[in-house]
Amino acid sequence: MDRQIELHHFSVQLADCPKADLPEFSFSGRSNVGKSRLINYLLRRKKLAHISGKPGKTKTFVYYRIDERFNLVDMPGYGYAKISPQERKRWLAAAVEYLRGREQLRGVLQLIDLGVGATDKDVERLAFLRELGRPVCLVFTKADKVKKAEREAKLLEALGRLEAPPGAGVVVSSAVKKLGAREIWAWLDDQLALPDVPGPR
Ligand code: GDP
């Protein structure tokens, strides 16, 4: 299906996020988890979100408006070692403030590298999302790097560590093999069909 996609806003913190009332979903994950490449695959753009061998580029919240209906929001990744502690603290604080306070946020796509598994920081982020009561879809990335026969065991191991909230979506994806986009769009559509409850639930 062709979707109308517009890259339309950059924010450095919650206070600069767009005031308009469209619902939104954000991408959360460790730097290098494959967030940029997944976004490009989902939006069928080669270079909309910037991919590089160097992780940690998303310093801002990047808004993509989809069909004038909702926003997908790339947010700063966590766990990137090659920045100053002050900068890391600032990004984390901005992410926490956004996840806690953004009223338009209707769900979070939490990315986990299937091959690497759930890191301590992933477990921590998911615990925070659970505490906030945010609807979550766990998206396991880079599935092509794991042998097919080993994927299920990897998935179960990560799910066990993560203690996913009840009702969380689970999608196995690969931007290289083009796996998972249909399931992610379906999860987004399901969330959009639910009645909106303002603020974190
Ligand atoms: P970000 O820091 O989370 O935005 O990660 P990127 O999207 O920039 O990806 C980090 C690295 O992982 C890059 O070298 C990507 O080419 C690679 N990568 C991303 N997605 C996949 C995937 O599905 N399969 C494989 N094999 N590599 C991927």
C-alpha cells in the first residue's frame, strides 16, 4: 500500500514536539539496534532516516507524518558509548521526559537486536514503559543475522528476560530480508483503532 509520508518536524525535547493532536508512535532502542534502517524499510525510503556504521546519530525526535493520520517518531537511541557522559545524560533525560509526558503518544515500538538479545538497558527501558503503562510492540531486529533454526530460541530467551507487558505485540524483523513491516503496520492500525485515552495509561 502506498502511504503519504512527510518528514515534518525535529524536536530536541518534549517542549518542542508538535502541538497538533495527531496520535503518534515512537521507536525506542539501543544505538545500533537497526532503528534507522528499519524506519527506512517501513517507510520504503532508501535514505530518509540516516543509517551509518556509526551508531548514535539520532539526537533529536524526528517526526514522520503518515497519511495525515498519525506520526511515527524516531527518538534518541540509548547506550551509545562514544559521547560525553553529559550528552548521554541529556539524551536520556529527554527520552524519559517524552515517554512520560507526551500525551499524543499511543504506543512504543521497542527494538531489540535478535542476535544480541535483550541487554540490561533494554530490560530497563521496557520496565519503564511497563511502569508508565504505555502500549508496546517488541520488534526484534536483524533476524537475518540469526540462523532460522535458532530464531525461536533467541526470541524466547529475550522475551523471558524482558518481562513484556501483557498484550505486547511481538514482531521479528529484518530490514535486509524485508521481514516484519506488514506485522508492524498491522500493530499500528490495531492501536489506532482503540479508543484514545489521553496521557499515559
Ligand atoms: P541505529 O543506530 O539503531 O539507527 O542503527 P542503523 O539502522 O544505523 O543500523 C546499525 C547497523 O546495523 C548498520 O550497519 C546497519 O546496516 C545494520 N543493520 C540494520 N538493520 C539490519 C538488518 O535488518 N540486518 C542486518 N544484517 N544489518 C542491519
